[in-house]
Amino acid sequence: MAEAFVVQYSYNTQIEITTRDLEPTRQEPKESFFELVTRWRAIASMMNLRPTDKDQIRMIVRNFQPKLM
């Protein structure tokens, strides 16, 4: 039964993470800067084609809470 489950849902592990998945990663109200960066980098590490460093910085700064911007 376990093998049938793995076969049935293995496509979920093959979904490619893109910039569209990374851009909406916003800082939660009680989330610290470091928690956001850690969560953001975990998602970015799954990408095959990462944006440039400059684009990554631009994206993460846009996702800060207004008080940190």
C-alpha cells in the first residue's frame, strides 16, 4: 500500500519551484527578519534556475513588513 501511495503522488516531488513561487513569500506579522530569510532561502534552494543575487535581494526587500522596509 505504501508503494502504491508513493507511485501515485511522486509527481509532487517533481514540481519545479519558480520565481512565481518565491515572489509571494512575505514576512508574517510576528516573524523576525532572520526567520523570513531562512524560510525564503529554503524555498530558493529548491529552484533549478535562481534569479541573480541582485534580483533575489530586490525580491526579499519587497516582502518585508512595512516597518522594516
